[in-house]
Amino acid sequence: MTKSRLFFHCAAAIIAAFGMCGRQELKAQDAAGPVGQVTRIGQVDVIPDTGFDAGAGMYQGITLAGVNPPAAGDWPCFGGGGSAQCSSIPSGGLVIPFPLQVIAAKSFGEVVWTFSTTSATGTAGFTVKITQGTATIFSYSFNFPVTANGVWCADVVNAKLSGAKKGTATVTVTTTVGAATITGKTVLHIQ
């Protein structure tokens, strides 16, 4: 019986320590407000004429939401460059936050999505919107130049959920270049 109690007390102490350290780390970043960025992470290979819908211009990749990185530049982390944490990532690799489907109501976090351009070139407009029913609990927009034949990763850090309640929330990311628009979605469960 004593071993069981000792185990549970140690486990509780570890959980409390991680909880306190994690909150302090995020608080320093949270004060800055949301920040969006885009990075070209690869080249779209040449595809035969029958491979892509020529009119599409862009294709949506993954969409996810997770926690803010422990330090700026930790993730998204792209093959072989950036901060010390990224230097061991092989070329073409991508490190992203662990996607969280269950989050706290007063969370700060990060939304990450990937997309590919085929013919789309110019200033891209990016919008992240998190909704619960008809209420918008986070919204952020920014612009960034993109070129054709690229694989891109976009992210917004310090996304704060305002007025979130327990239940599901929908994360919608929209990327627009000229007449081409793509949309990605994921669902969060707020506790």
C-alpha cells in the first residue's frame, strides 16, 4: 500500500510541476498577441499535364491546432535550418506541434497549415477563424508573397480563444491568391 501511495504522490507532483512550468512559458509569449508567418518548405515536382487541375492554382494540405512552441523558432521547424532545435531535421522534413483536439477554454495556441501552389503567384491573403456555433472566438488575417510550384507552411502563434465555452469549435483557415482560394478545417473539443 505504501508503494502505491508514494507512486501517486510522485505522479501528482510531476503533473503539478509540468503544469506550472508550462503556464509560465506560455505567458511570456501570450502578451505579444497573434503573429502569422509563412515559409516555403519545398518545391512542387513537375507533374504531367494530366496530373493537376490547371485551373486550381493551389491545393490545401494539413490543418492542425496545437500549443505555442516553447521558444520562438522551435516549430514549425524546417529541414536542416533555423534554430539549434531544427539543425538536425533532414532536408524536406517538417516538425509541427503535437495536434491537440482537446484544449482548455482559456487557451493560447498555434494554428498550422500547409498548402501547395501550382500556378498561383502573388500576395496571398491568409485568414484563421475559430468559431463555436455562430460565435467567433478567434480571428486573424495577414498577407505574404508566394510563388508558383511551392510547398508552403503557414502558422499563427498566440491564438487566444476569447469567450470559448465547453463544446466543439471549428478552426477554418483560408488562403487566397488572386482568384484562387483554398480552405482547410479541423475541429477542437474545448473543456
